[in-house]
Amino acid sequence: MPDTEFVERLLSGDPRSIARAITLIENGGEGSAALMKAVYLKTGRAEVIGITGSPGAGKSSLVDKLALLYKNNGDRVGIICVDPSSPFSGGAILGDRIRMATLGLDKNVFIRSMATRGNLGGMARSTVDAVAILDAAGYNKIIVETVGVGQDEVEIVKTADVSVVVLVPGMGDDIQAIKAGIMEIGDVFVINKADREGVLRTQKELESLLALAHRPDMWNSPIVKTVATENKGIEDLQNAIGEYYAFQSGEAGGSNARRRSIARWRLLELLQERLLADLLDSDGTREKLDELAGEVAEKKTDPYTAIEQLIAKK
Amino acid sequence: MPDTEFVERLLSGDPRSIARAITLIENGGEGSAALMKAVYLKTGRAEVIGITGSPGAGKSSLVDKLALLYKNNGDRVGIICVDPSSPFSGGAILGDRIRMATLGLDKNVFIRSMATRGNLGGMARSTVDAVAILDAAGYNKIIVETVGVGQDEVEIVKTADVSVVVLVPGMGDDIQAIKAGIMEIGDVFVINKADREGVLRTQKELESLLALAHRPDMWNSPIVKTVATENKGIEDLQNAIGEYYAFQSGEAGGSNARRRSIARWRLLELLQERLLADLLDSDGTREKLDELAGEVAEKKTDPYTAIEQLIAKK
């Protein structure tokens, strides 16, 4: 069990305890499971906003401005910035400090970057756990910002209550590249840098793509134009997010089915992680794994036969 | 065991058997393990080139032009296009047909898109298996093109012999957004659409980032400028790829250590997938999972306690 005092400080919103808790869940293992058991039932009050889009779309500025607006409205805002392409937590921490300075260093804003830990994924799981920690600690608006646009990012953004997809004008190629997978998850679309040329064209293209998209919940995803660096359109974005949140929390939204499917996905992620950890923790398995990796590399055996040996050993 | 005749046709390079084999490994399970055991020891002759970069950078055109150049040199070229953000294999197949028409419908070029299967990852594993199938089937240049720029894509590109990162000019933001994680994996950098404004600035920025990067293998990643749509710079790219391949295959490259670490990563991926499948296949586990997902969604229990129940049940 984690230290009761630590959990209490965490639940009261103490930033240092929150930071420590997130590091704990990033590292995984026993400690993190015990911690999550202690805080999980305190979660469920926060509104979680996922923000994704192409690199260079200006997501960070947009998130900062939105967070500032929420903060000025009296909300407590948590920001989780997911950057799976960066193996460096050092860089992330520096970036966090710069952003903290912009947003104001007080108890009502918490910002944290999460970088890749090792090669085994788990990024989606640790992000969801970090959101739960901020939720339990009393942050009522939690923004999850992703840097990449791959499969993990889509999974992460899907677990939010409201998903925002950010585009920039003048990139016809880009909309196509963003593809149906990302288009489908957008509850709200933003065209940022809307003072640039080509806004109208991007908007038309987006509208025609959205007209083709089929949403089971009958929501028409709005398109909001912003210039984040000049603080333009941020209130419109806030309103669009609020409207979707109200819509999906209502009768029509079926948010219970959504919560259930998120819970199922999360259990599967956790199971994978735990089953592998249990296997590797058994005596001599890591050594055997290294030995078999060598044999596979030299083509003395194939990977499928190798894993059967590892599983049989257990 | 898979049908011996099928495996023989596959090894002789029959496109229909290859397509069937890739579908089999995408679906996973028993059949795919038996197939991979049958072909794995025939692999290891191909040169594998991974190509990644921002959406909209023109990767597909670049890959098509490079493939055509290889083909005209007498190589047999396989292309695997990884698009984790697209849940639709239908769209992928249509795209493949259009590209096949450009590249020429013959035995010396094989192209296949791979889309997301379900929510449980496995994309990296199935891509690596598809590369092994093409390798065993006698394709000597295999290009793996990724659409996204997330963690999975980085993992996939890392398993190639040569990793190419594609940028476009005039996107100062973008280089920053691409971050160290992607920068580090680039053995060769391409500035595509090099007839656009801002090439020089992008090149300078890239050069200064590369000057900071530390490569344990002492390779200086070259920067190649291309205009893929006009077939410009493609030979330079081919030469740069060839030089890195020769370098890393040589004494200095330590490619044995690299193969070993890829094998290790691959065993871990496969283990995760297999352990979860074994658990879910045991009687009543799926029903119990659905039931627990409901309880977690309603906050009657927490996810960590839930998975312990599932594991104990086994």
C-alpha cells in the first residue's frame, strides 16, 4: 500500500505529490498498481479534452491559450502532453518549465510531459493513469495534448470526453494525409493559424470530408477558426468543446457505452503489460530471452518457436 | 502446419500467395505462427529501407519514384505502407491498386498497405512479419513507408536497415515538432518539394539539429534534396541509402548488435500478444472481461483489482 499521507496530499491537490505519483505510474509495477487502486474511486469528476493534429499545427500554443481561459474562469486545469517520439524526459521537463512560466505557477494549473519509456508501449496506459491522478487531485479540466499522429495517439485521444483535431490552412495534402482514422475521432475541428492564406479552401475540403463521415451519435462536428498566438477564436473553441461535452453527457450521447468501451480497452492494455511483466520476473527468463534473441538474430531459430520455449519454460 | 505447396509458391515469389500470407499474419493466431516458422530461415537477404516523416511531406510519391528506380536497375521491390490511423483496409486496397498501376503490374514490384486491426496494437509485429515474407519470397529491396509519426511508426522504422526521414521546406515549426526522437533515427534525411521557398532555411535548421545529435556509430547523416513529383534527386537518395547500407553492414556498423536488439524487441512484442491471446482463450474469460469492464466504468471496482481477478481466474 502507498503511504496514506502521500495519498492524502495527492487528493488535496499538492503539485509535488502529483508529480511524484505520475513518475510512479510511468515506471509501472507494484507501486503504481497500489496507487491507482487508492485513487481510482475518487475519479470521474473531470472533463477530459484530447487535442491532436499534425506536427506544426500550433497545438501547444492553442492548449496554453485554452488553459489560460479556463483558469481565468476559475477552473483548475491539468495538461498532459504526450510525446511518444521523444525518448528524453529531460527535454520534456525543460519545455514544461517554459510553459509553466507562461501559464502562471500556481496550484490551479499543472502541466506534465510524458515521454516514451523503453520499447514496450504502455504510453496509452500511463497517460490514462496520469489523467486519473489529476482528476482525483481535483483538476476539473484536463487537456491531453498529443504530439504525434500515429495509432497510439488516436487511442489516447479516444479516451477523452471531447476530442479536438487541429489543422492548418494551405496544406491540401495534409488533410488527405490525416485520413479517415483521425477524421472520425474529431468531435470539434480547429483550423489554427487562420490568418494565413488558404483558410477557405481548407475549410471547404474539411466540410466535404465531414459530410461523408458517419457519426453514430448524430453530432455535427463544428469547425472553429483560431489564431492561437494572437488569442483569437479561443472562446469559440471553449464553447464548441462545452457544447459537445453537454451533448455527449446527455441522453443522446450514450456516454455510458463509451465509458464501458474505454474501460474494456484499458483492462486489455493493463493485462498485456502485467502478463509480460509476470513472465519476465520468473527466474532466469530474462537471460533465456537474451539468449534466444541472439539465436533469432543468427537465424538459428525463428521468433515463434522462441516464444513458445519462453512460455513453456514458465 | 501450412500447406507445403502454398509455402513453395510463396517462396518462389507468387504474388497471390504473398498477399494471402500477409493477410494470414495480419489476422494473427496459430496459422500465422506456423507460416512464419516455415519461412523465417529463408529471410535475411533483403535490404530493408524505412521511410517516415510528417503527413503531407510527399512520402508516397518519393517511395514510388525510388521503387521505380530500383526496379529499372533489375531489383525486385516490395513496398509495405503502414497506416495505423486508418481503420479501413478497403481504402488501403484501392490506394494500392492505383499505385500498382503507376509502378507496373509485374512480378518485380509488390505493394501492400497495412491498416489497424482492432485496438491492440500488433501493427509493428505484423509489419515486421510482412517484411520477412517479402524477403523470403525473393524481394531484395523492401521499402516500409509509414504514414503517421507516433511511437509505433518510430518502432517500425527502427527495424529497417536504413531509416529515411522526409521533411518539406518552409515549415520551421515542423522541424521542431519532429523532435529528437525522430531526428535520432534518421540515417538519411530528405527535403522533398525542394522547389518550394524556404529550402535553405530548412536545410540550415536541420544541419544545426544534426550537429547536436550524437550517433554512436559515427555516421554523418546526409541531407538529400528531392522533388519527387518531377523525379528529381531520386538517384541521390538511392546513393545515400546505398552508402549507409554499406557502412552499417561493414565492420564499423555493428549490425549484429542491431539485429540482436531487433530480435529481442520482436520477441517481447510477440510474447505480449500471445500471452494475452492465451488468457482470453480460456473458458469464460471474455465474458468476465466484459462484466469487469462494466464494473470499472461504473466505478464499482478499479482496473488494477479487475485485472488481478482475471489473472487469478486463469
